[in-house]
Amino acid sequence: MAEIERHEEEGARAFDPRLARRLLTYLRPYRVRAGFSVVLVILSSALEILGPAIIAVAIDLFVKPLQGSHPVGMSGRVADAMRSFGWSLEPLHGIKVAAILYMATLVAGFAVLYTQMVLMNLMGQYIMYDLRKQIFGHLQKLDIQYFDRHPVGRLMTRVTTDVDALNDMFTAGFVAMFGDVFVLVGIVGMLFWMNWRLALVLFSITPFIIGVSIWFRQGARVTYRQVRARIAAINAYLQEHISGIATVQLFNREEKEAEKFEGLNARHRQANIDSIFYYAVFYPVIELIEAIGIALIVWYGGGQVIRGTLSVGALVAFFQYAQRFYEPISDLSEKYNILQAAMAASERIFKMLDTPVEISNDDGLDVDIIEDIEFRNVWFAYNDEEWVLKNVSFRVSRGERVALVGHTGAGKTTVTSLLLRFYDIQKGEILVNGVDVRRYKLSALRRLFAIVQQDFFLFIGDVAQNISLRDETITTEAIRNAAVRVQADRFISRLPEGYEAQVRERGAGLSVGEKQLLSFARALAFNPPVLILDEATSSIDTETEGLIQEAIQTLLEGRTSIVIAHRLSTIRSADMILVFHHGEIRERGTHDELMQLDGLYRKLYEIQYREDAVA
């Protein structure tokens, strides 16, 4: 878990223009909507700036005009413009007009802001949809080795929490920051236009606001990294321990695992508490500085009103603009944190999306039949040169049944993984029909095989869907026929809804043997030229295994098969048995030949025979 947190924190960097440009590419399909949203933000900001100006003019011209003198500042310019157009309003009528204009700005601002928020949130949802689809599609294509190195919970965080962080940027960050900047520029311009001296007095506290904002931004960014790293650790831990709950309960590890989770949860809680500190300090300090700014306006602006160099309306407008001036500054600090969160999330997402798919060949050769399979001097290691297979060579002809036996870790399952190109070899060749498997299209190659593994997997859905994997080319009749041949129909027919009965997560509610029978039926329903059985009957009782063996003999007629045997008694009829030991083929031949050889195979057989006799 600590390793996960360290990687998460390493992935969270400061603002990166390269990442920002790449993120903006997701806006391209929705650039018209985004452009319209920017226009609406500008319009909304203009309406926000216009409100206090209307109030100032109304006060100066109609509520409390300076007796015997021409209005000063902005109100004077408006009065001159009205006089040039020949407009003259009585005070009561002028107040009504000003009130209507002010209400119109509020209503228009509401309508514009509502439309802009709907557009941006819709755009954010579409971008999240596109991004999650891209991530999931890439995950589907990544090499199996990638999943060996990355916890599932951590990958889940990429698709969920990290994408949500990007949604926040697109809906409440990017365009909203643009709007805040526009409001700030507009307010600064309006204040200097009204009274540049009072504007300078107000802006004298700006360095303090900037300093506090920088402190908040840096501190909040650090705590945000910690929160993200620790939630990723929690997700990984939860996924692992919920999936392995049976093992936890079997070995009475509930309390110990709960203590570990409590530690992870406490670290996550503390990270959130640390972030609360910065928010708890930042906003009160901003309000304090804002109050100081208002006090400066009262002190300096009040004196100018008394001296007649500033109108009462302008002073009121200054109060309103001052309040609106601080809001976008504090918003920008928070929006910057949203942007930082998006940068951290995007770096992790793009790192995953940039992981190359090394095992792929979309432009390769097609293949429809298998005449023979050959391993020629194959060497393979999962890590560096820790060889799992060493100079392995054998050939399987069409229709042959080949069995692989040996101790656990001898390399038997690795052979089938290499044949299906879950991994690529370092030395040697794997040939199908005399052609290196790397020259074939991956989809075409794998379509020729079906595999029943010891570690089977069932999906949420009904029984029929778990057999066909929703392949529309597999008919209902083919599904039932496969189930009947592997004796799975016996228990399926007893289910209340038969083949439409729902299978819960990972096949909960079904016995181990029943789940493996469904997995066996799935392989047969695809009717492949080559059938791979990887310890396929290890979880089935002896009686059921006998029924399956009878069905297998019929099904394997004319079909190439590779069987990794757990029970040596089940492969006595194999055309060839390969005995693996420490990654090498030590013996090969039929059952009778190997028994006469009096070597490793015979020892394995006799040990298992004695164990079965004792049992």
C-alpha cells in the first residue's frame, strides 16, 4: 500500500502546459459548444459588472444628486450622454427605469448562467464518456503482463476518481477560470474609470491577497496529492480483500485485516483534515482582507464624497465592486486546485493510455485452420533472465492429443499462455502451420483456441450468456448442446429459470464444480479447432469427471487438444505426454512408454497412485 501511495504522489506534478494541451484535445468534438459557453461566460461577466454601475447612476441622478453641481465621474458622463440624446427623466420615473434595468440584468444573468452551466456540464459528461470508453478500450488491449504489475483497485481509480477530477476541470474549472479573469479585468477597468485614486487605495491590499492565495494553493496541492494517493491505496486494498474474503475468513484474519484498513482509512482521514486546515484559514483571511478593503473605501472614499470629488453613487458602487473583486480571486485559487487535480489525474491517465500494446498484429495474416503447432527451441522468462522455459521443443499435429505434466511451477501453463500470445518469447520460435505466431492477426490466432482454466471466471448475467459470452453467432441450440455434452445441463435444468437464471458476481451461489462445468461448456460452445484444458477437472468430483471424460472422448475426435493434467490417470490415452521439470522437457512419449522408461513420469504416477489409494 505504501508503494501505491508513493507512485500516486510521484504522478502528481505542478501545472504542465503539455498535459493541458492534450486535455484540450478532448474538447475538439464539442468545440462549438465550448465556444458558445465562453461567449456566455463573457456575457454573464458583463452583466455582473453592469449591475453596480446602474445603481451608482440611479443614486447620483435620481436619489441623491449633488445640489447645484454637475454629477462627477461615471454618473456625470452618463448624464452628458443622456443630455446629448435629449433624454430627460423625472427622479421617480428615472428610479423605475433604473430598477427595471437592474432587474433585467439579474434575469438575463440568471438565464445566461443557467444555459452556460447546462452546456458545460453536458459537455463534461460527454467528455467523461469518451475518456472512460477510451480507457476501458485500451485496458482491454493491454498485455497481460501490465495487469501482473498493477493492482486492479488502482486501475479502477483511473477509470472512476481520476476521470471525475477531469470532469471538474471541464465543468467548473477551465471556462469558469476564464470567466473569473474576465470579471476581474472588467471590475479593475470600471474602478479606474470611476475613480483611479480610490481604485489604487483598494488595490493596495491586493499583494496580501496574492500572498495568501499562493500559500493556500501550495498547501492545498500537497494535501490533495496525499488524499488522492491514499484513496487509491484504499481502493486497491478493498478490491483485493473483498475478492479474497473467503481466505480472510478461513484463516481468521478479519481483525488483523480490519486493523490494516483502519490504518489506511486513518491516513486518508488525516489527509482530508490537513486539507480542511488550509480551507479553514484561507476563506476567513480573505474575508478579513476584504473587510480591510471596505474600511479603506469608507475612509478615503468618504473623504472624497465630503470634498465633492466623488459621488455617493460611485462610493456605493465601489463597495459592491470591492465585494465582487475578492470573490473571483478566491475562486481562482480554488479553481487552480481543480486544475492541479486535473493535471495529477491526467498524468496518471495518460501514463496508462501511453503504455504501448506490445502484443498486437492487426495487419497480420489470417488463419482458419491448424495443421500443426510447433515449439522450436523456446526460451521464456517473466522477469529478465529468470527462465521459466528453457530450450523447449515439441510438435503437435492436427487431431493429436498432447498432455503436459510435471510439478507445480514446471512451466506447463506458461506453454499455453505463449501459444495464445498472452506473452511473447525471448528466444526461439512458436509456429502454427509453419508460420511464426507473431505474424498472425491476434484475433484470428486466438479464435482457433478455446481454453478451460483451473482459475475460471464467470460474469454477471444469465447462464446462457456466460456460456456464449454474448456472442451472437452462437445459437441457443449450440449453447444447450455444449451444456449437455459436458453434463452441465443436469444442474442447469434444476435452476428455477434454467438457462435464463441469473449468475451473480463471480458465480456466487454455484458450487465450484458447477462453475467449472459452465466454463467447460463455454469452451465447447465456441467449437474451436484446438481445445486447451488447464487442470480443467481439478475441481470436479470423481463421478462427474467420469461423465465428462466420456463426453471429452467424443468431442475431441478430429480436434487438436493440449491437456495440462492434474490427475495423471486422465491422460493415459494421450498421443504424447511431455514431462516438464524446471522449465525443461525431461521426458516424452505415451503413457506405456514413459512407465517403461522408469523415470520422472513413473515416479509422479506412482506417488499419485499411492495418494489416491490412501484417500
